[in-house]
Amino acid sequence: MSVGLRIGSPPEFGPGGTRPALYSEPLVISESMFTVKVAGSDVELVGVQRAAVKALPPVIAGLTVSGAVVAAPVLLAVVPVVAGVALWKRKALEERQLVHSQMWRRDDPVVQLPPGASEERTVSLTVGIERSRTRELAAALGVKTSSPAALSGTLGAKFGASVTLRSSETQSRTVKLQNDGLSNYRLYARWHVVDRLEVFRLEPRTTARNIVSTRHQARIAEPVMRIELAQSSDTNLTSVELAPSRMT
């Protein structure tokens, strides 16, 4: 769903056939700070204070970027005081943050093939976003829409998040797995690319800096919502061979 693949190749198995984690380290694509007006359950976007797309390292085909992953979003941010009164002290206003990340997600469990075996598997995956989740995300951002296409445009134009949203559907693909070895087992991990969108509510945090300075105040983040969107049903495979004595 995102514009371009920015995370390189999926993770490989570790030493001795150690299973990779279910998710790769998230690569933060963009972050934005914004203000909403809250009245009961009604949330209205007031404005975006900052929308920035991070400078990303170049992706080299065939190589993972585990050593070049951008750090997780800094959720302890410093926000200026506006006109001498912090925004969070205005009861009707809230400061929030939108974080867009991209990562690999692994199917579970890992597939194990004995020597000389092969098989075909049908892999089904829901791609896109359900309309109910579209409404939840729109509400968290303070915008009025239930259309994935309209919300996609808003994410790009107002928040700087280059994510293409479309209605959810289930896609199926047939994957052929084969172990043409004579003695070792072959383990396969199946991977899909997902985009993660997270909304955080920023709350004041009292620190020594707050006591001596009135210009800035530190913030902590409280999760509001998180959604994950599969890019497509394309299956990416990593594998490793293990001797039978090392199988668990």
C-alpha cells in the first residue's frame, strides 16, 4: 500500500536455524504532529504542526537493511508553548502524533520439509483496509470520511504519509515449496510487507527541564490506535537447511 518498497529483503533465519521474529524492525517512513479539538466522542482536526518524511538510506537489491533501519519514532518529543499557554492546557484541544512505519510480517508457523519432499500451499491474505477501520482511523485523526480513497488523499496532503488505502479484499496465491536435498530438512518462512499506522495522544510530562524553562515542555505518548495493512498477497520466502539431528 505504500509508495515503493523501502525495507529491503525479508529477514533470514539465524544461526543454527533460529526462527526469525514474526516482525522485522519497523522502518519509520514519516511522522507528523497535529492538534485536534475534542468534544465528547467528536474529534475535529485543527491543524498539523509538522509533517516530515524521513530521509531514507538507499536500498541495495538482495541485501537486508537491518543495519540501516531508522530508529523507532521518538515519542518523547519537545513541543513549543504557544502564546505562553501550552496547547494541552486548553481543555478542548489535544496534541497527537501520526507515525507511518513499514516492516516484514512472517506467517506462522515456519514450514518444514523433509529431504526430497515438495508441496503446494494456497496462501490467503486480506489486503487493504476495512471500512470500519477506515472510520476509526479517520476519527483518531479528526477528519470526516469513511472512504479509503478519500482518507488516503488526506493522509498524503495533510499528514505527509505516503500510504495508499483501498477497500479490503482477500487474495489467494499458490506457493510451491521444494526440498531437493537428500539428507537435510529445509525450513521456509513466508513473508508479507505491511504498513503500520499509529496514532498517539501526547500528554505533558513534568521534568526538571519544565521547572527551569517555560518555553518547552516534554511529552509522553499514549496509544490511540494502530492498524496494519498488507501491501499485497505476494509471498516472499526465506529458507535454511538443517540436519535431522538439529530439528526440534
